[in-house]
Amino acid sequence: MNGTPFLIVAALLDVWSNVLLKQADGFRHWKPFVLAMVLVVGAFGMLGLALKTVPLATAYATWGAFGLVLTALLSRKLDGTRLTPTAWAGVLLIVVCVLVLHSPA
């Protein structure tokens, strides 16, 4: 089986946990913090399943890039954080690097 769906779920769980960590406001709100930790465990479980068919370097880079792009987009909606054009160029470079990792040899 292709590990890509597991990798996508791992990245989504990771991003969701990061959003919850922001809502936890340090440790002032413990419920989002606890849920975030549960999601992190789930994310690593999904990553482990993805690694059955996806090479580690490719899987981790994809997870990171997907998480970076989605978190940047969500943070703008959730708390108004705006990346500069230079920062978006950096995000684009990361995405291009992941695409190169996925290209055939």
C-alpha cells in the first residue's frame, strides 16, 4: 500500500496539534494542550505507517513542508500573522525542494 495517505494524515494531525498549542496559551488552558499531545502521538503513528513505503528523508521533508505551508495559511486566518514576501519565497523554496525529493531518479 502507498504510504502517502498516512503521510497526509500525519501532517494534518501535526498542524492541528500546533493550532491547539497556540490555543493552550502556554499551559493556561490544559485541555487544548492535552489534546495536542494526543494528536502528536497520532501523527507519529501515521508517520510510522507511511515509512513502510516512503523513504524517511522524503516522508519527513514532505510532512514538514506540508505542515509549514498549512500552518502559515492557518495562522493568517486564526491570529492575523502575515508572512513577508521574502518569507513566502522561503516557503516556496521548501516546497520546490520537496518536489525535487519526490522526482524520479
